[in-house]
Amino acid sequence: MFTVRQLQVFTILFLILSGCTSTIRGSELSLEYYNLGNAYYDLADYDKSILYYQKAISIDSDNRKAHFNLAMAYIADGRAVEAQAVLEELLVQDPKNQNLLEALAFSYHAQGQTLRAIEIYRQILEATPANNKVRYNLGMLLWKVEQKEGALEVFSAIVRDDPEDLEALYNRGELLLELGSIEKAVEVFEAYLQSRPDGADAYMHLADAYRIQERYDRALDAYAQALIYDEKRAEAWFFSAVIQLTKIEDPDRGLTALSEALEGGFKNQEAIAALLADPALLERDRVETLLQKNGLLPPQVEAPG
């Protein structure tokens, strides 16, 4: 679920140094350490970025941007509990700061406390209901905890407000497919592909939807389109083979597609078992031979010959 769709994270804050010539030396040194922390953060050297943010704070405890960036570095370094503590201290001083609340929600998510993160995102949206970054993150977390109807509602709202948000549109289509709203899913993926005609993943979902609808010619066309952009996609080859070997009686193309799927590393035992269980399967002996050669023939199925 989380391949074409990841949680949106936070950009490290940078302080503009112009106009600081009148500051005292301590503040200037704190800013120097702060910027060193930013530089190491950009290099993904989080240990050093943490060190320099801490140095900046030890000299100027009022450097709130250093506190915030320290929390972000903690999260990036896998130390979300420490990030939470820093953010909660900042929120004591500024309890309605949405950047802090977003970061706190993300720190809870990083700790695996997804339901708490969801609560905070909902709290933020009460104040700013059109905050798309927060809505997107909320939708992803609802999806993660299997609250698919809620996630669908979130992504549908984003698309209503911004029809050009293709990532939200894609997520809406995938959720519709998972929830069994096949006709609506087809409409969404067809619309998505109008704007992004090279979307191999979208073609795969569209093909799966067509296959469920028993629109086999269209399913084959969609799998073929996916293979144009990713010729090694084993799932596209396999389900093309399934259609050709069980639905439209094209065994030569079906066996070729099955060979491509197996060469591409297809190993889904459940899908293979379903194919073998289909009484309409053509060229059963040759199918089982191919599976046996690749070590994928289920043990309850005897090899031919």
C-alpha cells in the first residue's frame, strides 16, 4: 500500500542570517551551530546534525528553530520518543502551532502509535479543514489501520477540492477497488490515465477491475499497456495467461504469457492454486510442466508423466 503512496514528511527549517550583525556573540555562535546542524541533516548525517542542534540550544535555549529541527533529526535517526519530548515542550509555549502538531503526529506514527497520530491530525483539521498535507497523511494512516471507508472519504474530499491532485485520485481508485466498488474504480483509473498515460500501476489496477467485471478483452489490453512501461511485470504476464488459458481460449499466447510470468519471478502460490483449480484450464499438462520446472507445482498436484 505504501509504494506509490508515502506519508508526507517535514522540510527542515532554515534561518536567514541577514540582519544579524547586531546580535551578541552567543546568539551568533548558536546560529552557526544551527546551520551546521542543517548542513549535516541535508547530508543525512543525523548523529552530527543532532550534536550541532544540541550545541546551538545549549548556547541559546530560545532558539526554537533549533529545537524543532532537533526533533526532526531525532525522527530521521529513529529516535521518535526523544522527538516527542522536544515537541511537547515546544507545544507548552505554543499549543496551537500547527507545524508542531503535525510533527508530533508524525513522531507518534514513527513510534507505531498510529491511532494517536490520527487523533492529532483530526485535531489539526478542525482548525484548518483544507490542509491537504494533513488530510493526505490522515488518509494514509486510516488506510493503514484498515479504516478504508474513512480513508476513501478523505481522499475523495481532496479530489473534490483539487481534481488535479493525481496522487489522491490514484489512492481513491485503489481504495474503491479494495472496497469492491469496481465500476467507480474503473472510472477513477481511466480518468487518472488520461492525465498520466505512463502509469503502469494504474494500468494494473484497471486491468484487475476489468477482469473482475469479466471484460476480458479490456483487461488484456490494460495488462499489455502495463507491460509497455514495465515489461518484466510478472503479475501482468500471469493474469494475462489466466485469461487466455481459462476464459477466451488462446492457449498458445497463454502459455507464452505464463512462461514470461515465471521467468519474471512470479511466485504467488494462491494465484497459482486458483489457476490449477479452474476446471476450464486449457493445456493443463503443459501448464503443470512449466510450474514444475520452476519449482512452483503445488505438492498435491502430481506432475505429468
